[in-house]
Amino acid sequence: MTWLKLVEGYMPMQMITELAVCILFFSICNYLLKKAGIGVPKFWAGILVWCFVNLFYLKYRIYPPIPFSVRAIYGTVSACGIFMWVSGSQEEWLEFKRPIINVLDGNNFFTKSIRTVLLLLLPIGLGAFAYNSLLPSFEEPIELRTVHPAPPATTKVHGKTYVLQTAQQPYRIDTDGKYDPAYSNAHIVDQSMGRLMKDVNSAEDNPWDPNAKGYIKHVREGGEIFFQNCHFCHGDNLNGRGLWAFAFNPIPANFTDAGTIAQLQETFVFWRVAKGGIGLPGEGFPWASVMPPWEQHLTVDEIWKVIMFEYWHTGYYPRTWD
């Protein structure tokens, strides 16, 4: 269901609205079935609604995938809501628990058989779970780690394939429109204190000068995109200490650290930003994160501009092929 985009900034309200519409649809269908004399009993209706919310909607509708612990919280909340619904009146509560009481009483062969099977399977299942939880492991844990995850040879973004070894930043250009790393590097002052402007009154050094053009104008556009989307996690100073940073483990990357983007080629950063932090192999764990695949929210040009702003702001320059 990821083809139906979640609106940025309105995701919680959109989720609640979609779930409310789905449950209203289920209620109408059940009402019509009851009119026809084949309505779904409340016990099974409650189970079906809970399964829809937690095993289908939250698992397949939300992308990037939310952690299991968060889904467990939603599962508990939805279960509480369902219990409030089925216990709205004494009659509804009796209707809901009737199948459970019938199994416990075992008044006929069918319910007695179900009760017997449950009484056998329940202790066996609990015993197996306890055994697997307490069983000691004598194997040495394998913890492969890499400094940075190995990039693929190519990556496809918005339908276009990029060869990471040969792709270039389209906005790192000089005043003549030519790709010129030395031109942009000349505007970097002192990386020990972050990005400093040579001349705050110069349109060549101040991205927010209304007359800024070319490279420095694209830096400003990348900064605007960054502060609209990325600073919540990576921080106003790009140091990984944003408003939401400490809700995650590992915390977002600190771009001011010389061990991050300063050690990477620009195309590597393009791949990581476009594809997000989900789905890296185990050995890439230090760089795994909940960062969304920004290709779903930004254009290719916007991704490149954000990357250029990150290098400009930190005062670092991307590595190049020898």
C-alpha cells in the first residue's frame, strides 16, 4: 500500500482518518449482513478488526516500517479500544464473551474438543518458549562491522540509474556552468569552527544574498530543504543533536565529525540519502538508522542540493577518486 503516499506533516491525522474510514466501512458491511441474518459475531468481529489494524495496516501501510515495539504499543491501544466497543452494554458484552464461555463449559463435543486442544497446546507452547529463552548458547557471537557500508555499483532513483563511481554532483559548478571542485573549495574558510563566510556582503560567499548565483545559490536552496526536512534529527548545526535525535539508537550522524561525510564521496552520500537507513546488512549496523528513503519525498535535484549544503556548512569537502 506504499503507492498511497502519506502527506508529510499530517501523517498521524491521515492514519487516524484512514483507520476510522476502514472501521466505518466494516461496521456498515456488518450492519447489512445482520439485516440479512448472517452478521459476524462480536467476538470474531473484534478479532478481525484487531488483526486488520496490527497485522495488515500498520505492517504494510506505513513506510518506512515502524519498529515492533511501536507496533506492540499500537496493538495494546487498539485492543483497549476494541474492549471498550464490545463492552458498551451488558448485552454486547455477553454476546462477545459467549464463544469463550461455551469453550470453557464444553457443553458439546465441538467445544469440548477445542477446550482439550487448548489445554494441551497452551502449556506445551509456554514450555517451548521458556526453554528457547533459557537455552544457553555456546557459539561465539559474530559481530562483523564496517567503517562504512559498501555501496552498490549502481543505484536507481526516480527511474534513472546512477553509476556511483562516475556520477557527479550537478550543482558543484563554477560561474561558467562547468563542474569545478576547486571553485567551490575556494569558498571554504575554516572547518574547525564550521562553515564561515569570507565576506558576508559578497554574493559569492553569502548564500542568502539576493544576488547569489550558481554554486552559492544552490547551497542556499539545499539549506532551505535541509531545515524543512532534516534538522529535526541531524540538528541545526548538523551535529546529530536534533530535537528527535535521542529517540533513536544509533542517534543520527554527526556531519561535523571528520569521520562521517568528510571521509565519503559525494555519490556515496547521495545513495545513502536517497535509499535511507533501512535494509543495510548486519555488518553495516553502525550506519543503519530509521532515516527514511528521501527519494520518496525529494527530487533528485533536491537531494544533491542538500548534500552540497551539508558539505558547505561543515566546511568539509567530499573525497574524490584517486
